[in-house]
Amino acid sequence: YEALVLTVDAPVQGARDRERRAGFRLPAGVRSVNLDGMELPASRTLGAAQSALFDDLLLHAPTWDDVTWLRSITRLPVLLKGVLHPEDARLAVEHGSSGLIVSNHGGRTLDTAISTAAALPAVVDAVQGRVPVLVDGGIRRGTDVLKAMALGATAVLVGRPVLHGLANAGAHGVAHVLRLLRDELEIAMALTGCRTLADAGAVMAPPVQRVKNPDLHGRFQGDS
């Protein structure tokens, strides 16, 4: 491993209605190997006014002290995934985070969460270049990569397109998807006058207007 990534904004599974309606289940013989050997929490009886979520699970939710502890026991970089608010970004840096991943999990965990394209500029502004800021969610074309770089991202993470390529043609499919993204990015850079990715911000991004309620509909191509 080259880094540790701690997801900080998804203590429970979102209400994924589409997956429920589809009746998705792991096929026979396929298991979640990363969960093998994990002990299930002991069940307990709750009172009439108690909640299994708020009176049990969230009482033991991680805190900023846990981030500091995790940072102290490893030499690997520790990145926090799911940071969407600039104040959380500042606190993450103060508690030793090596980098941030601006992510709303593709809009599948909380479907009304702010889009990553809308959240990214304020997070970048908050950290002031002290740590790398990566972004995911909705990166479908090379033009989306250029938009993310223009908004201040250090790099982008791509999930679903790569998985589509893998499902269709294995390793060759993944390589094909990455080539498409690279080619589209290079074309977009040439058409917008960007000799390097460092030029993207000055060429493409208008001045960011700081507002209390940012436009929730600003998004990348596939952002939910």
C-alpha cells in the first residue's frame, strides 16, 4: 500500500433505492473478502424511544482525535475522503491529514448533497496549497478532468468508467478507457489554450464568487 484513505462522511449506507429495486445480491461463490473475519457487533435490546443509529452506532463515530491517532501509527500518507465543507478541510489539515478527497460518492449516499464541482473551489481555497486536493464523482470525459483542474484539483479519481472497461474487456478495456480520457483531455487543452494543466485555472475558471449557498447544480458530466 502507498497510502491510507479514510472515508469520513458515510457512517451508514445511503438509501439506494435503485439498487434495492434491482434486487442486487452478490452471486453465489462471490463474497466480500475484505470483510472476512470481521466480528459482527453484539445485538442489544433498545428502549421504545431509542434508535439503533443514534443511540448505538453514532455514539462510537470517529472523531478528529481518531484521525490524529491514525496518522501517528503509520508512515503512510493518510487522506480523508468525503470532505465537502471548507471548515472540515481546514480541520483535516490541522489534524495531520496528508491530503483530501472531495467526494459525494457519486450522489448515491446522500442524493441531495452538494456536487463535487460546486464544493471543490471552497475546499481548495481553505487548504491554501498545504495538502493535495483530489476530487471524484462524475468524471466521465477528458473535459471533466480539465474542469476539475481548473477548479483547483491536484488530481482526479475515476471509478465507474474504468469498471465499465474492466467488465467489457478486462485489462484491455481499462487501458482503452484511460487512453480515451487522455486523448479527450489533450484535445480539450489544445482547444482552450492550455499548454500544461497548470494553465487550466487561468484559462478556464472565472473568479469564484463566495456565497453562503453555492449553486447545487454546478457539476461534472456524470455528477449526481
